[in-house]
Amino acid sequence: MRELPVTGRPPAERADAALNRRRILRAAAELIDTRGVEAVSMDEVARAAGVGVGTVYRRFGDRARLVYAVIDDREREFQAAFIQGPPPLGPGAPPLVRLRAFLHALADRTEAQADLLLMAESGPPDARFRDGSYGLYHRHLAMLIGRTAPAADAPYLADALLAPLAANLFLHQRRVRAMPLERIKAGLDALLAGLGAP
């Protein structure tokens, strides 16, 4: 199987552009850490970074993309772990075991950055699906589902398994329904159980 590419690597850029990018991301991360995710606006980030607001818009396009860029480092680590890391999350474990490891790791990742993910997903209605990470997750799950249950509708089931990990639903379950993270993981296991049945 051809190795999947890790998405989100910044393209090669001029030194001044790279410096501005680092300033903007550092300013956005500091605003989020000190005042909460709602404090992130393009104007505030520009002021904190010492750049023009036009620079922020040209570089990131919109608020959702800026937030995705802030969480990019953690995202790249996660992708490297399931693409080329050790089993069971990485290659080498049976497909169903890898599916479970992936969903549990993604639940942990969502738990750690749910507010940021919610902001990133609050752009256009399809913001979550336009993100390169979602496409990579979907292809990865569809591949593992196909190996586990060849007759299954792998693309549909990949979407179905990713749906409970949308930030808005995840936060509703954690904060409104007071579901512990382990209960969410148990629910994901229940969804997977059908794939392991003969």
C-alpha cells in the first residue's frame, strides 16, 4: 500500500513570510491560552502579532483556517502516529484493532482541543469536510473498514464513525450530558462491533 501523506505541512516560503506566519500563530495561541478560544478574531491576532490584518487574511483566509493552523502541530503528530507509528494505532495490527485505536486516539485528541476544533468547524457549513485532515481520516478509516468487512459500504461507514467526533456533538455530550470520555469511547466500540461480526 502506498503511504498516505501527512497533511498540513506548510509549503516552502520566504523567510519574511515564515516569520510572519510564526508571529501570527504564536499570537493566536497566546490569545486562546489567556482569554479563551472566543477571543480569537483576525483583528486581535493581527494587533498582537504586529502585522496588518490584511496579512492575516492573505495568509489564512478566514478565522476557521487560522484556528486550524494553530492546532496544526498536534495534528501532524497525530497523523504521523496512525500512518507510520507503532501498532496498534500505526501499521502492523489487524484492521479492526487499528480502527478502534484510531477512534480512541481521535477521541483523546478531540478532548484535548475541543474548543479549538469547534471554532475551526464553525466557519462555512462544510468547513469540517473541506479540511484536509477530515479527508485523510476518511480515507484511512475506509481502507481499514474495507479490509475488515469487504462487503460493507466503507465510505459511508467512515463518515458514520467520524460523525460522533465532530466538536459540537462531542462538547454537547461532555458538557451538557456530562458523559465521561470513557463512555464516548465505549459508544465508539459499540459502533465498531458490527464490523467485527461475521
